[in-house]
Amino acid sequence: MAYQTFRQEYLQVPPVTRAYATACVLTTAAVQLELITPFQLYFNPELIFKHFQVWRLITNYLFFGPVGFNFLFNMIFLYRYCRMLEEGSFRGRTADFVFMFLFGGLLMTLFGLFVNLVFLGQAFTIMLVYVWSRRNPFVRMNFFGLLIFQAPFLPWVLMGFSLLLGNSIIVDLLGIAVGHIYYFLEDVFPNQPGGGRLLRTPSLLKAIFDTPEEDPNYNPLPEERPGGFAWGEGQRLGG
């Protein structure tokens, strides 16, 4: 019975969020079971480009460290905000969501060449949080029941919390920078005088990932409430 309930809940998670979160959990489990080591996963330009270990371009986004508070914290935020984006502003636009993953990952990898980071998964999570927060500026956040603020401040609050945990803020700043570049090119620049869309999802991705249009009368869940997590929970002002 429990298995059936878990399976049903798991299959209700939108596909991109489900695939990414599952890959992160399985990668961490493989490291915990000593099937692989972090040394086989981390971002190393020399090993990637000189020794053709191209899998590192992907695996460095899948490992968040050993199971512990930092891992659980990152997984909850990754799952929550990735799902909210996919069920909210990217609903019915899976190809566009995948393209955001590819664009953000490419940009982050290029920046990673200069900031000497070996794992970029946490920065990628901050990117997702940043894009969601800018697209939901009037959502009121409650962080651990200690701070109440509007959504656009969430990435900076997370950066401060990361600093308290003794982590480098370079990771968070990288995620914020890449998130802002995507948000500016996708949401701001096209609406400015003389602006236009510079980011266009390739037709191949649309052919692979986009499904026929859904029932126009379908009423999606509010973007800020995909699940029951209290960490960073949001509420619209006036709601």
C-alpha cells in the first residue's frame, strides 16, 4: 500500500523535476554505497577537454555532498522551486524549461572555468530559485518562521544562510548571476523598447518534449504552493 502511494505521488511530479531530482538522489546514493566516488564526478576542465571525460559536465550538477543537513536542505529547495517553475510559468512548455536548464548549465559551466568550483548543483538550485522569485514578486515568504519578506529577496536570504553555515557565497552569487541573465533575456529585454527575444527554444527540443495543448479549462495549482514544505513557504500579499 505504501509503495503504491509513493509510486502515485512520484508519478505526479512533473517530468523534468522528477528526472533531475531522481538523478541527484541516485548519484548521492551511489556515492554513499561506494559504487562511485566524488572524484569521478567533479568538474575538471582538463579531464573533460583533454581526456574526454564529458560526463563530468553533467555529474557535477548531480552531487550535493554526503547525506546530511546540507544535502537535505538543497534537495528540498531544488525539488520545491524546480517543481513550482515547471507547474507554473513553464506549464505546457516543457521544451522551454529544458532549454532553460541547458542555457543555465552552459553559462554556469563557462563561469565555472574561472571561479574554481568543482560542483555546481547548489548554484543551479539558486538559479531556479532566482527565476521563480522574480516571476512571483508579490509572494510573501516565511523562512523557518524567523523572517518574512517578499520573494525577490529569497536568493539573498539563502546566500546569507549559506554564509552562516560556513559555505562560500561564490556558489550563491554564481547562481544569482546566471538566474538574472536568463530572467533579463527572457522576461525583461523582450518587453523593452527596441528589445526582442534572444533566447529561442530549438525546434528539436519542442518536437521531443512538448505535448499537444491541454484542456483550456484546466485550472493549474497556484505556482507558489506545489507541496507542503514550510521552508521558504510563500503566500501572495493580500491572500
